[in-house]
Amino acid sequence: RLIFSLLHLLFILPYLFFWKAMEPDLEKVRSAYDLVAFYDSDSKHLTPAMDSALRELLWLCYQKDFFRERRYNRKLPWRRFLAVSKGSYPPQTPDQPLQLVAHVGLHRLTLRVDDRPDTIDVGGICEVCVHPEHRGRGLARVLLHMAHSFASIEAAFPFMLLNTHLPGVYSGRSAYFPVQNVWEDPATCTMMDLKVGPQPHLGMMARPLRPSTQEKDGPGVGASADLISEHKPRPCLCATCCQWPHDSVVTLIGDRF
């Protein structure tokens, strides 16, 4: 029995180290940065200095001219998750510069599956960016972790969506997987650059959430198909309530705040 136990331990140790490595180093990040979250409609946080800092960071990371004029791509995010240099937020004086170094936006999206009359609200990640001088420190991963936790616990979203041309960045530790059956209804939604027609958009990724538990174990929590929980009932994306509806047409029909 002792030998069996030792062999079992040797078998599971690599997996334990693997999952530990997936956890965001929150304490390390918090020691160097202040983490901030607020609704985009919150004027207390969204000061002119914050608006300017957001536009500057987004333009620096994406090099899109429209970010010089506005702090969003196509739609304002519902909620924002930010990392700022330690001690720079909130500003002590109106002239104190705001040193914003990382950002993740969260949309509240509405989906319809096939022709069903009911709809479902899910989260949509947008504008993930880190200042070039602060990359490689786990900031984007920590902010995604914050967004996933909020979406799971506070908003009770069953799924997250993400539109990207770099699927490999999100398919590992962030636990997103590609989906090929999401369309956009241009009459009611202009959230993402999706094709409407027989060819689904290949840049869309999804991530299931586990609404009943906090993400104590890092970004991998909720990546399994176990979406049924003790949480309050909500409309399901599929008949089994545990998998992405691969055989259905999922249409983005709008966003709301």
C-alpha cells in the first residue's frame, strides 16, 4: 500500500505543479501595482485624467487612430479592470499623472441560440493590453482573472466570449477555446467584426464559467464542462446545459449596460 501511495503521488505531482503554475501571482502584482475595477459609466472613477490615460494606453498598444479620440473600439465596455503604478491611484492632486499600465474591458453581451425566443447574457472580453515596458509580468493574466471572477460571481454569466487573431495566447492558461458558430446580427449589434453568412467567424473563442464558486484556483477554474451549480437557474445555451452548442447558430444580438 505504501508503494502504491508513493507511485500515486509521483503521478499527480506534475499536475499539481502545472496547476500551481497557472495561478496568477496576485501578491507579486499587487506589491508593484494597484488593481482597479469600475463601471465605465462611473464618473467618480472616469475622470478626464482617466479618460486621457485610457486613450493613451490603448493607442500605444493598438496604434489605431480612433483611440486618440475615444477610449473604446466599437462600443464602450460595461466594466473595466486596470493596473496602475503603485501609489498613482487615486491621484492626490489634479495635476498628478495617472500611470496606467494594463487594461481589460468587459462587455455585457446578449446571445440567441438558433431561433429560440429566449436570450442569454454572457460576458465579452475586449481591449486586453499592457504597456510595452510592463509586459511579461503577468498583468494581463491577473486582470483577466479579475474579469472572469466578476463575470462569474457578480454578473452570473455562464460563458465568456473573446474575439482575437491570437488564439494561442488565450487557449492555454486563460482556458478559452475556439468556436466557429457565432454570428453577429448587424441590425442590432456592432460589437465585433464578425461575418454574417454561411462562414462563421474563426477568431471567436469561448470560455465557460462556474457561477457558484470563486476562482480560487486560478484561471483554469471553470474551464471544464461542469457548468451546473447551486446557483440560481438561468437560460441554458444547449440542451445538456454543460457544453457549448457546437451544432447551433449562436447570434450576437446586442449589448446592454
